[in-house]
Amino acid sequence: MASYIRPKVPGACVFFTVNLANRGARTLVEHVDVLREAVRVTKAERPFRIDAWVVLPDHMHAVWALPEGDHDFSTRWSVIKARFSRAMPHTPRRRSHGERREHGLWQRRFWERHIRNDVDWANHVNYCWINPVKHGYVERPEDWPYSSYHRDR
């Protein structure tokens, strides 16, 4: 098994891509209220700032800033994914998911990149907002309802 070493930078600003296991599913937008609640509860328990977020049918991108002295974004994602999964109906899953007590809804890992400076931050926030356009869901970022674009404009 591969060994993943994630940076442990307290107070970091980080860009994420989180995918469903079934990349053709529409689960995230069909159950966006469940996802929002999972994020809300997790954020109340383990605070972080959301600089940008976009939810697409089968994946999402986000830019978070962690509190000073805190580097644990992995636990936050684990809790969000678990809360969302528990609210979803059970579907057939691979044996390996059962052995790990996983629902099988998500890809096991997520992609993360630490933001380096203000330009890097702006590029990643804009990437979140333009992603629905890139995937052909809408013609303009403001037309996608599942985005922090509306909050920030």
C-alpha cells in the first residue's frame, strides 16, 4: 500500500478535490442539503474558514483556511464524508469497504494542495468557481447554484 505523507502546516490555507467513487453519479447535488449539514456540524465541532467551495454532481473543490495552531484537515474531511455517507441509502459495496467499515460512496483519498501566496489563493478560488463551466454544466459561474460564488459576490 502506498504511504501518503501530508504536510502538517498549522493555520494553512489548502485547496482540495474530493471525489465520489462513482464518477458518473449525481449524488452530491441530489443530496446537497445533507452535505451542507455534514459540513455545518463538522465546522462547528472543528472550526475552519471556507474561502471557496463548489459542489458538482460527483466531486467537489474547496479552499479552506485552518485555525492557527491546527493542521488537521484530514480528520475534518473524514468526518464530513462519514456524516454524509451515513445519511445515504446503503448500496452494494466491495468486500474491502466492508472490512474497513466504509460505505463505499467516496474515493478513499482526496487531493490537497497548500496555498503558497495571494496569487495562488486567487487562482484556486477562481478554479472552484469556474469548474461548473469547465465541465459544461453552465455557461457562467453565477449560474451554478452549488457554489460559494454567490456568497462572495
